[in-house]
Amino acid sequence: MTAPLYMTPPNTPAVRAEIRAGRLGAIVTPAQGNKLEEGWTWCGDNGVFQKREQGGAYPGDDAFLAWLDKLKPFQETCLFVVAPDVPKNAFKTALRSYEMLQRIRDKGYPAALAGQDFTEFCNWWSWDDFDCLFIGGSTEWKLSDAAASLAQDARANGKHVHAGRVNSGIRAAHFRDLADSYDGTTMAIAPDKNLGKVIGWRNAALYDSPMFHHDVEYDPHDGGYDLKNWTWKDAPPPPRPQRRTLHVPGQTDLLDAYDDESVPRQQLTLV
């Protein structure tokens, strides 16, 4: 049994130790600032989708390629580099990525095309144009039968498949047999806090844990596990709405009432 490799920013000593051990991979962007180490399995993202504080912001084509030149010493262990894309739009992504896919390959890196909504209807690309299919797009498309079919076709054509925005055990289970690697903001926002959770997803996939079968409840038997890392049932309830008082104008011309503080007001309590 194998498990997709979770790619994470190498942002803390504990995370870097897991990358060195091969239990995680590294994902880096031009704006991120994290350093690679020899022997790490890694991938390069363009940063188009991410917020700037999470290592996002695409620097432009020439600057992006210059950044890849600096990573030449680590080229042999690179899984893929994502060409610039247009989130949730397959046709604009094909136009935006097409030239850059070849330019990335010319630098000696495997190139990834970001799959977006309606990629299954876009005939502006072929399997020979890239080395990795990156499953992006909206959540609805990412989890659709169309995206799953594309992933299966990509693997049948010898392509690496990567899934973005995998931030839960349920989504990790969805992509276990569809993707070779995945990433998400789980490790970008609170890496040390969520490290055990992500390693748990890997172990569950490796050992075919019942976590990956929604009709079976995971039971650790010895009580030695934090079940919050394994099930969504223990999520805290949403906060109850707070009582507050609203002031509304009396029965008068609202335009005049806006500037007239003498207008009587009623109190209305909402729950």
C-alpha cells in the first residue's frame, strides 16, 4: 500500500525533519523564502492562488524562470513546477500556461498544468505538453467525477498527479487512489500544531485505516490517539448568536432623520 506524499512549506525544524525522513515533501514558491536541502523531494508552485502572507504572489515569467535557475542544485529531486494559471478557468489557464510549460521544461524541470473548472471540455492542450496534472479549480470541480476521470487518464498516460487544497482527512481519503501527491494550507497556517494530523493521514492511507471508509468508525482501541485528528464528529458546535440592541428611526422621513438627532428612536432586540 502506498500513500500520496503531502507537500508542505519547510517552515519549522519539526517539519524539515519529516521532509528529511521522506514522510513529507517540500513545496516552495518564489515569494516564500524557505530554503531547500539536498535530497529533499520537492515541487515548485507559482504562488498565483495563494495569499501573499502564505508565500503567494507570482513575480512574472522571467523572474519565475530566474528563480528556477537558482534551484538547479536541487533539480534532480523535483517532482514538478507549476506553470502560471488562472484559477477556476481552464481556457484562460491553457492560454496562460502554454508557452511557460515548455520554458519550464527547457530549464530541465518537469512542468505541471493546473487543471481548472471545465478542463475536460478544453482541447487546447495535449498530454504531451506537460509532465504533471495539478488538480486545482473550485472545490466543486476538484471533487467532481470529471476531475477524477482526468486524474485517472493522466496516470494512464504516465503523468504525475497532484491535488491542491487537501486540508482534511476526508479530502485526503478522496485523493488517496487518484493522486501521487497533494498539498494544502493546513501546514502553512499552523505547521507544528497540524503536523501529527497530516502524518496521521499518511499512516491511514499506508495501512488502509478505516478512516478511509466512511461507513466504518475508526476505533484506536487503546485510547492512545486524539480522535479529533481522525474524525469530524468532534468538531466544536458553531457559536450561538449574541443578543444585541438595534436602534431604528421612528415613523418619520428617513432622510431628515439621518441628520436630526432629536428624532425619537425605538429599541429592537434581536436574537
